[in-house]
Amino acid sequence: MTGNGNDTTGERLNLRSRMFELTHLHPWIERLALRHRIPANTQFAMNLCLEEAISNIIRHGYSGDPDHSIVIWFTSPREDYFVFVVEDEAPPFNPVELPELPPLNSLEELAIGGQGVRLLRRFADALEYQATPTGNRLSIGFTVTGSAIAKN
Amino acid sequence: MPISTEELEGGITRVILEGRMDIEGAAAVDMRMNVIAGTKKAVIVDLQKVSFLGSMGLRALVAPARAIKGRGGKIVIFGPNELVEKVLKTSGVDTMIPIHHELQNAIAALQ
């Protein structure tokens, strides 16, 4: 998906691997939501999942090195279904098959970051991972009807 | 992200957060939360006006909670919306910081 710089079917956000780049997510999602009439609860899930996915890439994939790129593509392959495809050039990391950590059960545990995969799985409707020749591609899907955010 | 405090009867401090607890919001309240955590022993974190909570925001809640509990204090969460509550429950934070939807119950839990 990356490479030719053209974006004729979806929309793209380019980020550097810096935590404060996460601040670009919310206004971008807001603009998409306006254009595609995405309801507020789905926007919430999109913000949460992208924050988790991108912060994991920055902290773990790139180990905090600030000069790498992350590209996010937005597409709507069918009515009321939205997909973000997150691409990086980090070492292979598949969050889809990662064993899920148990929920936090003690204030002594501060590994909140380890809860990211759990949050991703609970708030997204679809997750798909693909290793690429140069890194990772994670697709995160959201359905407006019957969304995962309505499930317990 | 605005943060304000209100002193209630019985030595209870109500911390009112407002807006998005994402990376930017968490950074904005971190220092104030740490000061509260280092000085108060009975804290209600009022999330009624918090519209978003991500993992960065969770950190901004859990670290002060640990400090307060470490000093023998108590902390509860009051009034999260449905989605914010789902984040708290999915991550298990609700087992460490009890959630209340009635202010009187939140106050009672600290006494």
C-alpha cells in the first residue's frame, strides 16, 4: 500500500515515530468521521485502537527511536465498515497472535502498556496482521452496526 | 485538559477532569495528579466530563492511585461514561480503583 504516494481509494496519515505525533490522530479521525458520518462511539473505538497500535509501534517496534515512519490508511470498503491499515518498518511483531495478558489486578502492576492488545481486541471488530518485506501491516476494522464497542 | 479540585467534608478531595484523556490530556494532568497523590488520602476522581480514555490516560490514573494507596489512602472513580467505563473494566483498572455512579456512594466508599 505504501510506495507510490498516490491515494485514490482512501485517505492517508503519515506520522513520525514520536509519541506526540499521536496528537494528530484525533483531529484526523474527527475529519473522517464528519465526511463518512461515523457515530461518536465508533470514533471512540477508532481513537483508542489507533492510539494503542501506534504507541506500541513507537515504544516497542522502533524502541523509541524518533526518526522512523508510520503510515495509516483509511478506507471504507463497504457501507458502515471502516478499516485503518497501519504500516511500519519495524521488526516483525504480530499483535493478533500475541497471548493476551490478564486484566490488571493489582496496583503493583503498572504495565498498562501491556493492556493495549486487550483493548485493541475488545474495541475493534476485526484485526488482521501481515508481515511485509520491510515491516508490518496491521488492519483494524470497525463496523457501525453490531460494533464490538456494544459488546461486553 | 482542565483539572480542578474541590474539598468535600470528611477530608475528601474531588478531582474533576474534563476532556480527552489521551496522550495530550494525560500529559496536561500528570503533574497535578502526582501532587494530589502525594498529599491527599481520600480522593474521588470525577470522570463525568471525560469523553475519551486511552492507555496514556489509564497511566495517569493508576500511578496516582498506587501512590495514594501506598500511603494508606483510598481512591475511587466517579461517573465515567459507558465507553470510558468499558476501557476501565477491560483493562482491569476497576478492580483496583472502584467505580461509582452516585456521588454519595463514592463518598461513602472513602469513609
